[in-house]
Amino acid sequence: MTVVGDDAATAAPAGVDAVTVLHGDYSDSVTLLRISQAAGAAPGMHTAHIAMATPLNVELALGLGFEIPSGTGPNDLLVALRGDDQAAVQAGYAAFEQARRDAAATSRAGGSFSNGPAPHTVRSACAAAPDAAVVLLSVPGGSVLGEAMDAIAAGRHVMIFSDNVPLGHEVLLKDAAAAAGVLVMGPDCGTAVIGGVALGFANVLQPLSNGPRVGIVAASGTGAQHLISLLDDAGVGISAVLGLGGRDLSETVGGRSAITALKMLDDDPGTDHIVLISKPPHPATADKVLQIANSGRTPVTTILLGPGRPTISEGVETVLEALGLPVPTWSTWGWTGASDGPSRAAGPHHKGRNQAGRSQAWPNHAGRNHTRVLRGLFSGGTLADEAMVVLAGRLGDIRSNIPLRPDLGLNLSSLIVSGLDLSGQGHVVLDLGDDAFTVGRPHPMIDPTVKLEMLAAQAADPDVAVLLLDVVLGYAAEADPAARLAPAIAAAIESAGTAGRDLSVVVSLCGTAGDPQNRERQAVDLVDGGAQVFSSNAAAARAACDLIESATEIGAS
Amino acid sequence: MPTPPDLLAGPPSVITAGIDLLAEALVAQAVEVTAVDFRPALDDPPGTADTLSTVLADPRLAAANALAAGRMLGVRAHLVDVLPASEALGLAPGEFCHAGPPITWERASGPMRGALIGAMIFEGLAADVAEAEEKLVGGQGITLSPCHDHHAVGPMAGVVSPSMWMFKLIDESSGAVAFCSLNEGLGKVLRYGAFGPEVVDRLQWMARVLGPTLAIAVRASAPIDITAIVGQMVQMGDEGHNRNRAGTLMLLREILPALIASGLPPTDIADVARFLAANDHFFLNLVMPCGKLMGDAAAGIPGSSIVTAMCRNGTDFGIRVSGTGDEWFVGPANTPQGLYLAGFSADDANPDIGDSAITETMGIGGMVMAGAPAIVRLVGGSVSDALATTARMYEITETENPAFAVPILEFRGSPTGIDVTRVLRTQILPQINTGMAGRVAGTGQVGAGLVTPPMNCFVGAINALAATVPWSQ
């Protein structure tokens, strides 16, 4: 442990710095971010940068003006604290130590070992927990192969939450899994529900009743969460959600996990109907997977997402029709438009309006101050994608970091350099779960800081008339999203109003009535903040279109 | 392959590795969670983790390692003979074997030089220390080679010269042979680098009386099942590296009838019995060739990342790995941490030395510290450290050896077959128990303690293994 002196160099920011290097001490990045927050919240503290001393994190610390002892390496834990005075950084360090103890206590409580050391590899964890059917991996992508191979060799099913797993490793793991008779969900699989247990980001489902039970095979995490939330609202029981990760249905991976998952659900006596939800697979893979899907005993509904295709909400309605169940009215809170919900006349697959919309495309330069624009800030990639499909059908081109067409792409790195100034970019929808936004911080479904910063910035843009946001509930998501978002929405609307502008905020609220965040209270709090809230993402997008169109009409008149 | 559980049978219990938040979300749902204390793999120098991935992706790896470990467990080592090194290894005058990977006089440490000086005098190649040193520096007519290259192993300096007598062991399952010198006892002894008159006198008695006497007794008792004795000694509190007391007594029990019936002069028999009884480490030199047979049995399997030898020459630590054959992967030997004999301190200790880390290679020694609570203080630890150490060693080994069961761990088999990939994945190094030699030639033993190999041996090995992966570049 090395402590560097606290005499800040003349160029360094004001305050007292204390840099401590704990050699060979490791914690995962999410835990360290939470610990950093705890240390930074101590009285008199300005900044707490607590991270493994990777080159990136050392650079961040240097950028913050900290002095880093030479010889500090990626196996060291860097504790860089800045506060008003010596007492403040001491309080910060004490808070750091307490937060570490709390984190360690949690991880011990999470383990089943009352004696003996915690296992260091999945292999020894499998030996210690012979009945554990599932291994949930969220280790760095480069470390997945060894741990997942351990799990497969021990005959366990694996869910790989991690991203950045090399494609070759994915194929290798899935071939090994097929030989061992186990399922690999992922990599980059955020959501699964097994036996009612939510793994990763997943929602609390109502207990299974005597009604039809649907099993889900999902290549999209938030897509699956939206699907099961709507089905749950419609009173449909969900037997299981098996995730695939975003690459399973590619040509290279060839649906290896999809095939296993479909067969598992087909063989499951507790599943009456199967829903496969994905972006359109590679054609060769689609043939293979759909052949398996259609050769089983259990009926399969396929929901393929993208331009010119039904929305998730419409897909759910198809499933309900197939089950002979009525389609409910999807919940809204605070909607000020038509009583039957936002206009459904201009769906994205409505060719005529689609073309008309394109012809009104926002020109890629500022200056038409009579036209007001929409900004979408999403934490769920699939939700952002679906919203864009709906919006493009009515509003024309939508620029994005995950664009519908390559020419609509935004160069994020240059935008980030400019402080994420979107002015003059027209309608924009951002996926804030993009790696570019999550470097050095957790996913926006866990930590909304980026979303809140962007929200305030967009409210100050005179072109912006409508903000479209998503809020995803369920296990592992932020404990009380409305607590910070509702006041931020209220402040955004007020600041726009002070500047003499109308600003509408639409929230797509993805979650179930049983989620730990209490969906009803979240919705009410968001409405109190001034938002209009929709349980259907497509409906939220349509509402946003209605609001833009009326704002533009007003502005043009 | 285990039968997979029915994924959809009901609420599962879950193993987690990675982000604590995901484990906490499961605990909040009252799910039984086993959390892995995960650390990222070594990536020093950068690129090592990617190289490790290349080896982990080698389709041969799992089966090759299972085969290598299976071969280690299949060895049944039997003591069949005692004979001079000139016959056993075919050594000619001026040819010396030594511990560890290859070394030259120029790079040799104090105790290695001391042992070579003593062996020169013992062989009559030099009249005194000065002459021995001069000839060793000159190198005329002198050949140094690792014991490991002669199917042999030697503790500490491991110096073997033609007139020294050696145990000969055979693996009855394969016919493979391994040799080891006879143990001289503790204190001022050749293997710790001492070369005074008492050292040379003892070596001469061993060649004149001990070797031939043991040869008669062993041939009359052969074959003596060394694997069985190792299994028993591990259950009796020996870890087979720094404690060999039970093993030594069991050997004496095996050969005593033949010794008494040999017809040799009663004074010689009494001297031999007294020598064995006074040297608790006598059996180390039978554990080691047993380990050598096990390591050799696992060697040369394409794609296997199992360590087949760990050894030190007092300057370098070297390992061999199954999938890369005879290639040595070396790094600078660490200096052990532990307790010192009266009058010595850390400043007097030489870096790690000896082939005796073959005991850890075979899955005992430091690997089964849990079973040897009597010596945890000798090597500077506590009983709970010993339990934790052995538990940790299971993380880096391929298999468990039921023949060497650890009673305190519910008779769990010893952690066997150190896997280079698991060492790098966990950054857990094999734990070695060892004696410490004085760094100055002629000193002898200064203490005992714990040591680990340098990590770069394993980095070197993974680079070489990656180059053998069929589809890598």
C-alpha cells in the first residue's frame, strides 16, 4: 500500500488529494463504482475515483489531476480521493473501507459456504454446489471462455451476461454445450427467467394459473422484458424466458442455442405455446431455426422486429389471438390525447404514410426554427430500435447511434468530445446502453446519470419539443428510477417553459405490476413530474409523434 | 460427462461469477447462490490473457489434460534396486548431474558450487577446495547436466556423481524407471552446498557401506510399493516434502528383516539402521523418484497444459509441461520465506533450489499442507493457513488422487496435475514447502519455509502451448 502526499501541484484542482494503491486487491467494476459513489458522498469530498488501475482508469485519474505512483498496474486497486481538506479525504477513505466491508459481507451472504474459502473458479463452485443448475457469468468478456467451459464440463446450463466475448469462443462454447446437453444463453444475454427466478435484468411475473403458459426464446433482452411485461398485463403465464444473446441467430453461430432452447420448451410439459422474439435472423439460420420451431408439438409464434414489421405490442396481440385471449388496452398514465390511445393509423408498416414521412425528412442543418424535433433517450437498445421504426414512419429520418440506415448514424466519439451537443441534428434517438456511454460507469438501467444529464441538455435546446424516454423495471435495474427522473422531468419542463417553449415528455415504462420498484407508484410519480407514461413502447412512440405533429402545426401556424 | 439437470424443472439454485449486483438480485429472490470469488486472468505482459484464450480454445485441451492426469494417477512406483550412479545413469568420471534446469558454473549459486566442489573431492578429481574450484571454472573434462535429463531427481543441489549410490524405481504399469540419490541427513551436507571433511567422509561411508547394504536388503525385499507407502504417510501427517518421518519408518519396517538376514556384519547393519532412524528425510529420496515417474508418465501428450516437472537449480526455477515435451520454461528462483536455524537469517538464504518440487508436481508436499499440521510452524504458518492452502491448490489442479487421500478433508484425494491454464486464470501459484540452503558455498542448511515458482515460467509455457494449437496462426 502506497500513499502519495497530499500537496496538490499548482496546476491541480483545489482541495486535498489522497491516492492509495492497494496491491493485488480486486473487485469488479460495478462494485467499485458503487463504492466510489459511497466514498464520494462522504462530507467534504469532491471526487472519489476508485478503480482497478487499468491503463484506462489511470488515464482517467491523471485527467482528474491525481498523481499516480509509478509501477501501479492493472492488478492494483487505485483509491484516488479529493476533498475540501484532510478530514474530508479521511472521511472519504473511511467510507470507502465501510463500503468494501459491506460489499464483502454481501458476497459472503451470497455464497453457500459456511466454512472454507469461496471458490475461485466456476469448476470449484460446481463441486461445492452440485445442485446448481445454472451458472450466471458477468465476468469480463475475455475471461468467459474458461469459466463457461468449467460450467459445461460440470453439466450446468450457462447464462453469459458478459459482452465482448469473441465470436469464435461463442461457437466453441455452444458446440461444447450441445455435446454436453446443456444450454448456453448469451453472450450478451441480459434477461432470462427460469422457474420464476429472474436472472439478470428480468421482471417479476404473476404466479402461473390454469391458463395457457407461454415460453419465450429471446435474442433481445429488453425486447423480452417488454414482451413478458405486456403478456403479464394480459394475464398470460410465462413458463420460462430463455435468452440467446444478440449473435445466436447470425450466420456464423447459426442458431445453436435457439435450436436447443426451442427443443427444451417443446419438451416442457409446462409450456403450451412458444414465442420466438428476435431481429430478423440471417436467412440461412432462419431456415434452420424455423424448421425446428415448426416441427415441434408446441405451437410457435415468431416476432421478428424491424422496419416494415409489427411492433412488439402487435406481436403480443398476435400471440393473444393465437391463444384465444382478449387483447387488453395497454396501460397509460397521464396521457392527454385521445381516450383510445395515440393514433394507430400510421403504423410503421403503413407504406403510404411511411413514404410521405420520408419526404418530410429533417434537413441535416439547423435553421428551420418553425419545426420542432424529438429526442429519444433509451437504456434498452431494442426499445430504442422499435421506437425509431415507429417514429420514422411518421416523422421521417431519425438520427441515432444505432441507426435504421447507415447514413443516419451519429458519430458518437465526436459528439462526446463536443459535450453531446445534438443541436441541429433533427430528430435523434440514442441508445445510452452503447459502450461509448458506459465506459467507466454502469449501464443506464442501473445508473441513470447519463440519461439525466442528457435530459437537462435536450430541454435547453430550443428545437426540442418532445422527449421520449424509457424506464425499465425489474430485478437488477435501478431501485427507484422515478426518484431522480421525475424531478428531472419537472425541471426540464419548467426550464423550457421559462424560456417560453412547450416541452412534452413521454415515458415508455417497461415492467410488470409485480416488479420490486412498484410500477404503479413509478408511473404516478413520473406523471406528477409532468410525463405521459405508456406501458406499450410502440404506443409511447406514437404519442411522441402526435405531440411532435401538433407542436409543429402550432409552430408553423 | 455428468447428466445435465432439467433446466425447466423449477426454481434453480445458481452459481454466479462477476458483477455482485446480479448475485444480490438472486439473493433478494431467496435463490440459493454460490458466488465465485473471481479475478481476471493474468495479463502481464499484455497479451498473455489472449494467449491463454488460444490455449483454452484448443479442442484437444480437456481430453489431453484428463489423459495426462490419468497417467499420473496410474503410476505404481516400486523400489527394486540400489546401485551406483555409474551403472544407474551411466555417468563417467567428470560427469555430474544437478538439480533444476540446465546451469553453468558461471551462473551457479553458492550451494550448487559448494556441492560440485564436494563431489569433485569425493570422486578424487581434486585434492582440495581450491583445486576443485579451479577445475570447475576451467571446465576441462567436466560435464554438467540436469538430473531430469537422466530419468533422475536430486534434492537441493541434487548433485550426483558416478560413485554415489541411487535408488531405482520402476512403474510396473509402464516399465518406466526413475532414480534418486540416497539422503545424507540434515545440517552440513553436500546437497545444501557443504563440502567439509565430515561431508566427504559421510559420502564415502554411504558409498562403501550404506549403498551396498541397502542394495542387498532392497533386492531381497523387492518390489517395495513406494506408491502405497506415500499414500500411508500422507495419512500419517507427512506431506512428503518437508516431513517424511512416517515414510522413513515404514521403509525401515519393509527392509529390516532382509537387512538383519543379510549376513552382513552386525555393526554395519546397526550403523545403517541408526543412520536411517536419525534421518527423518531419508524417505524424501523415494518420494521424489515416485513423483518423477508420475511426471514422466504425463509427459508428451499433445495439447496438454499439465506441469510434468518443477525444479530449481538455485538460480532459475524451471517447469516442463506435458504438451511441450522437454522444453524448460524458466524464471528467476524466488527466495523462500520461513524459519531459520539458530545463527542464520533471511540474509543468509539462497534462492530456491532442488528437484524436490517434484513432490508438489505429483500432488503432495505443499499441495497437501492440510494433512501435515505438525510442520506448519516449521514453515512459518498456521493450521488454518494449511487448510486454506490445500483448498486453494484444488483450483489449479486437473484431478484428485484417491491414492494420496487427505483425512482432514474427508479423505479428499490430493490436488494433482498442476494446470498452466488454471494457474494463469486464477493467478494462484503452486505452494512449495522447502528447505533453505545458505547462499555461501560450504554453509549447509539455514532454514525451511514456503516458496512459489515465478509466474513467468507459466507465461512462457502458455506462449509455447499456444504455438502448438493446430489452428493458431
